[in-house]
Amino acid sequence: MQKITDWLGTTIFKMFTIEVASADASFRRYFRLKKGDQTVILMDASLEKESLAPFIDVTERLLAVGVHAPRILERNEQEGLLILEDLGHLQLLDTLQESNYLHLYSQALEEILKMQQAETSGLPLYDKAFLLFEMDLMQEWFLEQYVSLALSEEDEQVISETLDYIADEVLKQPQGYFVHRDFHSRNIMVREDGQLGIIDYQDAMNGALTYDLVSLLRDLYIELPKPLVEQLVLAFRDINAPDVDDETFMRWFDFMGLQRHIKVLGIFARLYLRDGKDGYLKDLPLTLKYTLDVLSKYKKTKALAKILSRVELP
């Protein structure tokens, strides 16, 4: 903290008080600086300074297309520190109730459409190798280490072949879009004016049309009614891919969700086993449910569904 307070003393925020705001799944920390009714956010990325340049870069891309990302007010890249506009305390998740689902999620779809106008040049490519790299985390961290599921050679072959098939299916949909990669109800802030602010986008990539759509509508922290999900998915299709039939677009959405949820099973288990963060374990049941629901829906993924149906969560 001494480096933080020393640096703050050189800025216009030197008279602000400091309190913990939040942490995330990485090693970044966030503090809220206050003076009267003024507040700003201090992002401390000193333990992973390499994340700072992508954050600054992606912030500028999003602001350029009208997305309300937090403006950068001060920076100390040498120490891994930024002072950001405060988008408030209220996450989308905190405000949701059945009466406002459609209104708020329609607003969020508009934010995806804005984000997809952002410049993608220079962003990492969500290619087949990376899709598979992410999904491979499931076998190592979730199946083998977390739930200790005994896997035969045949099981391992099914896993490998099915993940390869899922990656190929994902790549059949339009590519080349800005992808936030974690666009869900905890990373969307509801500002005092009712507009939405977007955070935690520094890992953005160049990838598939439906990635952020599935992050939003098959959220790992809240399960939306299936009819609402389908309504919103097809409303998005009507704007972005009007010539694609319902079945094809829902298939794109399903397989993109499979890739994401299989990856997340591995990531949540790894956060617990490797990093000592147990806060995400409570979200594994919904993640597994989403995965099994879609695996069971398609002929070529049912064998993997049988393997995952043997999982007994602790």
C-alpha cells in the first residue's frame, strides 16, 4: 500500500480516502477513492503489470464506439496503477427481477452491438488452437483434479474428439468480431442515469459472433427463463444475421456456449485448487447444468454428456 499512497500524493486525488472496492478472478485489486461526494476507482495491477497495456488499449477501443467503459483519469504504468472513472456500486445482477429482465437485457444487447463495432486489429485471435487450449482445462482441473473422475482411454478419446468437434462447430459461425470474453451480469454496471457501464474487458479477443451473447444470456451467476433467452437470441439474430434461420443461429449459440462453459468448469476448479479462491465453486452446478443440457441435445456430443453425467460435485 505504501507505493499506492506515495503515488496518490503526487496526483489531484491525494486528499481522497481509500477503501477496498473489490477483487476479481485475477490478481488485480480495486479501491474506491472518496472525497465528499466525489469517487474514483484505483486499479492495482502491480502483481500482473502486463495486463495494464491491454486494459488501456481496449478501453480506448470501446470508448471510440460509444461504449461506456471507465475513462482513465491517471496512470502509473511503471507501478501497474490506474485511476478510473467510478461507474458505481450497482451490478446488473443486483437489479434483476422478472419485471425488468426484458428491458435491461435489451439494453445489454445494444452494448454488444456497439462493442462489435470496435476495432479488432491487433487483438489476439480466437482460433481453433485457442478454443481447444481453453476447453482442455476441463479434463485436467475439473475432471481429474477437482472431482477425481476416473477416466478410461475410451473416455479420454471421447473427450478429445468431442472438444475438437465443438471447436469446429464454433468456427462455422461468422468470425472477426470484438469479443469482451466475460460479458455477464457482474461485469455490467447500472449507472445512476440508468445507462449501462462495462468493466473487466482487458482480455478482449477477435472471435465469434455469438460469444458475448452467450456470456450474457447463459450467465454463470443467474439462470434466465429459457423462453426469454431464445427471444433475445433471435432478436440479436434479426439485427446481426437476418438471413440465418432460427435453428442454425441457435446451434451457433449452443456450441459457443459449450466451448465457454467447458472452459469455465476448468477455470473455476483451477481458481480453487491452484489459487486458493473458493468463491466460484458455488457457480459450478449451473455451469455444469448448462453444459449437460446442450451436450445432451446434439447427437455428436451425447457421449461426452454421459461422461460428465457421472460427475458428483463435492
